[in-house]
Amino acid sequence: MNMTTVTRDETARLAALRRYRILDTEPERAFDDLALLASHICETPIALITLVDADRQWFKAHPGIAVTQTSRAVSFCSHAIEQSGLFIIPDASEDVRFRDNPFVASGPRFRFYAGAPLLAREGEALGTLCVIDRVPRMLSETQREALDALRRQVEGQLELRRNLHELKIALAARDQAEADVATLSSLMPYCSTCQLDMTIPAEPSSIPRIAEGVTAVLRRKGWPEDDVIAVELSVQEAIANAIRHGCRNDPTQHIQCCVIIDASGEVVIVVRDPGTGFDATAVPNPLQSENLFKSSGRGVFLINTLMDRVEYLDGGREVQMRKRKTDA
Amino acid sequence: MASTITERSIGDVTVLDVPAQVMFYEAAAQLRTRINELVVEGRLKLLLDMRQVTYLDSFGVGVIASKYVSLRKKGGDLKLLHPSARSRHVLSIARLIQIIECFDEEDAAIRSFQSGATA
């Protein structure tokens, strides 16, 4: 990826950061989940959502590391926000800019860093979504694309958070305090809605990565294990069908996958492929005696059995699956 | 993704230790190929040790189902050892758990092949 150094007005950048009112706030599940997904997808022990303040970088989410902030003087992300696009350091010990950094030369001995700048709606770089490893390495093209997709989701959460804050102020000015509380309470579920839009290459390695990412979020949201397994298996089957039938195992083709997990306890998964589609009603029932021992034809049946509601749209090119969390 | 399926013989029973990823997506074809080779060699009593299998999907179920019936037709048998609760659940949805014998003890599984169940 080409990188260009961007000259920024630091005063304007810090003013934009202040408008998000996120520094030193409590951890939030949506950010924790997205950082966790970045760590899973990029296969690194550490992922961070950082906000770069005047003289420090503060972590909104930090799976894999205990500290919550560091000095900006030793910050990799300070460099990342000066770039447009993904900033990658394959081996910091070999990089003249970072080899004497205390996090590289001693302490945790970081080696690999990849950071995607998080942009404010005004265009200012606020911080990064970054992944860190203690061994030198690179990201695959798929991982780069996924990290960039997650970066967009973090930006979306930041905007949602800022919008909510601004909405709170507007409501407080307009309504009586009691009415405000009721209205805000009705809005709160939307704060924890998690929506992931992904475009993934049609290759088998995508299957467990996406399925494990979705299930990691469900487990963190306290879904029962039986429900998690049902969703995981359904995602695997839907993506496998899209790769095998929709893309004919051509890894240059892509599958769209959208996962929405809302606070009301429902997950909606949409998998779309570029193929010619199929007639879901014409798929033979694998439980009929003549089909029971066939080597194929169970994927659609498993999805239909495991999920609450399944729709095949656009001539079978798109499957929409829904499942509601089972009450404890 | 090639994974080694290790195997050992106990009497006329061949025990295949199935690696985790071999029951998932098209890697399951590797198991199908190996079973076909064993059939050519006359090894018709197969016990699949699924201790390592974390993911069993419809591809893996397809291999188990199709090879079970083809071995039975030849006078052999295919049984499962140590399937996880998750694998049992998937086999149950496919209505195969009632048909294909599953064991948690290897000795009991081996003995079952000798008890005339494959006649």
C-alpha cells in the first residue's frame, strides 16, 4: 500500500479529538469487540484502539495488553496518524525509527505493528486501530482488507458515540429532565448495536476466520453456548456454499457478509455471492431415505434447522439468517 | 491444507486418527480418498478417532455418511470414536447418530467389530 506523509494542523486535530469526548472514558463493549476481532483476524496477540492526545496516546480498547496509555514520545500510532492508509512496520528492531524505542529494545519487545488511522468526520486523524505482535511478520491482503473494514466500523462507533452525545445535549435543552431520561433510555439499545460489513475473498480460510469472529462477539455478549454453536455452524455452511457454488472455488471472486448483532438479542447474518443463484425449494431433503447417505446436500438443511428464520433472496444469491438469543 | 491422517491396525480393524481440520470443508475429501485406498487394500473395518475434530460440517458429515454405506455394502463397517458433543449434535441433525455407532472407549469400539455387528 502506498503511504504518504500528511501534514496536519495539530491544534485542529486536538480540537476534533475533544469533540468526541472519548478520552478517559470507561471501556465499551462495541470497541472491545472490534479490537478483539482485529486481533483474531490479523492473528496477533495485541490489538488497540488508540486516541492520540497532545502528549500521550490513550487506549479505548486494548485486548492483549494491560496498560491503558503511553507517552506519545514512544508511540507508534503518532507515526501512523501522519500517514494516509495502513502504516506497517514489519520488524521494528530493523527500523531505524523504532529500534531504540523502549517497547522494542526492552520491555515487551514489540516487533510488528500495523495501524489504520481513525479519521474524524472533519478529516482529522484521531488515533488508530492497530495490531501488534512480538515477532516480525506481515499481513496478508485479506487481513489488510479486514483491518481496514474494522477501521471503518470503529469510525462508525465513534460517530455513533459522538452523535449520541450531541443528541443528549439537544434533548436536554428541549425537554424536561424526566422526559429526557425516558427518551434516552429508548435510544440506548442502539449504542450497543454492532454491525460488521465485510467483503471477503472466496477461499476456504475465510470460513473459520469469519465464523470465529462472529462467535467471539456473541460469547462476549453472553449468548448461550448452544446458540453460539448454531450460529457458527450456519455461518460456516453459508460461506462454504457461497465459495463452492456461488464462486465456484475461484479465490479471485468475493463474498459479501454482513453481521448485525443488536442489543435486543438477535443476530442477523447476510451472505451474498456473485454466482447464478439456486432454487432453495428444490434442494432435496437429506433426511429422506434415498438421500440419507449421500455425500452432499446437507448445508442448506443444517442452516434451516439451526437458525430461527432463513430467507433466500435474489434468486438464491443472498441468504439472510436470523437467530434470537435463547432466554436463560 | 494437507494434514496427516495417522492410522494403526488392531486385528482387522483400522483406526484412523482424524486431524482437526480434515472434517471441515473440502479438506474432508482427503479422508474420503484415504478410505477409498483402504477399501482397495481390503481394510473394510474402520474406526474414525475424532478426538481432535473440533469442526464437523456438512462436508465432513457427507464423507462419513457415504463411506459408511459403501463399507457396509462391502461387508465392512465404519464407526466413530470420541466424537465431541458438537459433532454428535451435527450428526443428530443429519439423523445419522442413530445409525452410525459412536464410542467413547476404544476397547469397546474394537470389541464391537468382533461381535458380528458387521455381518
